[in-house]
Amino acid sequence: MADFDAAVIGAGAVGLACAAKLSQRGQSVLVLEAAAHPGEGISARNSEVIHAGLYYPTGSLKHRMCVSGRRQLYGFLEARGIACAKCGKVVVATSEAEQEKIEALLVQGQTNGVEGLRLLSASEVAGLEPEVQATAGLSSPETGIFDSHQYMFALIAIIEGAGGHVALRTPLAGATPGRGAFTLATGGAEPMQLSATRLVNSAGLSAPDVARKIEGVAMEWVPEHRFAKGNYFRLSGRAPFRRLVYPAPVDGGLGVHATIDLAGNLRFGPDVEWIPEGIRPEDLDYAVAPARGDSFYAAIRRYWPGLPEGALSPDYSGIRPKLTGPGGTADFRIDGPEVHGLPGLVNLFGIESPGLTSSLAIGDEVARILH
């Protein structure tokens, strides 16, 4: 008999959501996390936005997981008293070409089942956000912000409340499939061996490395590392907006947008800085180069011409796990046995934005595959 019904590699928001969903289905779950604290990777370096689901191809995993995850997430946060605000956002156009983009976004979002979307005239944008200069806009009232760290603590409470465990400073050293269970070897200060009937690889930036440690996973099913860095700059002084303000989308991301946190602080970002191939996850540099602020001023002033000179300062950066290079687009990969052929294993690759919003729905999908 296995020590655990399931083991989840990675204690970020998605890994914890998978573990919580499995726990709620009566399974004993162990979460293995290489870092000293949960959520230190991708989950600690994002804008904490709850996305509505308007950007993604209809029927894609990003579309389905985002819309379902967002609907679940608001209820989850409210039921547990976790801070959040459905503040809404405005996607703005500053040219005729960008206006065509947001009109296409409206159609995409409505097809995706996103509630409450509507186009705004220039005067309507000004009425909602007087300091924004735009030729047109798209209102997304379902977009919001929340405390992602309290959310992860709530997921851990579900896991531990069901008798599960989150083991920190415990990297996976290797996994060997056997008759009805995986034998897992862990590293860290106290290496050990244990067994689990099911195995979920939710290691974020290191997910390809973890997959290579699982015997029987053919390398053709393991993507190469491709990373895109997103830099953020914070605004000094009073926030000029009450909602999130996004430009029309750009290659690799959603443009340098304005997000407000729950304390009322405003930051801009992320931009898209492609990391050279061959860089390992442990060698990634998260420092924000002050010189990148020059391009931020130009991008922001397209929709907020009143941005004062010298008002931006480097804040933080995050790294996205990409499955394609510049100019390409890719869906989430939730690879179950029908892909790689190993019963009881799910590999999660390329879980970038909107992964945080999608986390509860991804947990449902993983639990369904492993049922």
C-alpha cells in the first residue's frame, strides 16, 4: 500500500490548488516543495489580478480554466474572508488599429462567456477614468484583484485539514513508477523515500526538469525551457485610476498595464523581456534594470499623458514559463496518461498567466484526469 494517495510537486498556487482538490475528494496528499516557503516562485511575482477570460482562444485550456477558475475563485475568497476587490478594468485604444483590437477582444470575450463586457466611447472612458486618454475602450467588470498569499494559506489549510502535508525544503530527486504506485526519492537536508499512487508535476519554472526525473517519461513530451521576464515599476504618489487600465495586447503579453493593489498602490507592468535560451531556472536574474523605465514612460503616456517625469521606480519582476518563443502563442499543457502513457501521472507545463486565476479549475481538471 502506498504512503500517500497523491504527491504534488510544487507548492505554488496551482500545485496547492491541485492538492486541495484531491484532498477534498478524500485522498491523502503530500506536497513537496524545494523552497523554504510555499509560493516563492511564479506565485510570488505576479500582479494578483483575477482575469475575466477575454483574451484566450475559445475552447482552449486557458479559456476554459480561466473562466471556470475565476467564477470559483470569487466564491472561494468570499467564503473564507480573503481580501479581494472586483474593481473591473478598462482596456483602452489610442489609435484606429488598437480600436480594432479591442473590438475583436469584445467578440472573443463574449464568445468565451465573459459576463458584462461592453465597448466604451472616448467620452465614456473619460467619464470612468478622467486621466485616461483613449479613442475607445472595453469595460470588463468581472476583473479584480486579491491577496494571493492568503489564498495559498487557505489552500494549505484545506490540505492539512484533510490530513495532508506540505513538506518544504524537500526537492524531488527522482520518481520511479511501479505496480500501482510511484516510488519517490527526495533531496534536501533529510533525504527519504516514499510512495504515492498518483503524481502531479506542478513545479512551475522547473516543471521540465522535474519531468526528466520521472522514469518512463519520454523526452519528446518534455518541453525545453523558454522564459519571458516581466518587469514592474511602481508609481510614487496618488494613484490616478480607480480601475485597472490595460492597453491593447502586445506580443507575448497584455502590454504595460496599470494595476492597483489592495492597499491602493499603483504599479505598471509587466513588459516582455525574453531570456536567452539555455538559462537554467536557478540562474534567472530577477533584478529590474532602472533603464527599462524609459520604455515604460513612453508606453504609459500613450494612455496616461499626465504621467510625471521621475514618478516611476523599479519594483519587482516575474518570470513566465513559455512553450514558444517571441511571436508564438501556446496553450496550457495538462499532460495526463493519454499523452505520456504513464498511469497516475499529470505534468503541468507552460502554466503562465492566467494560471493564478485558473488554479482551482486546473485542480479540478487534474483531479478528473486522476480519478
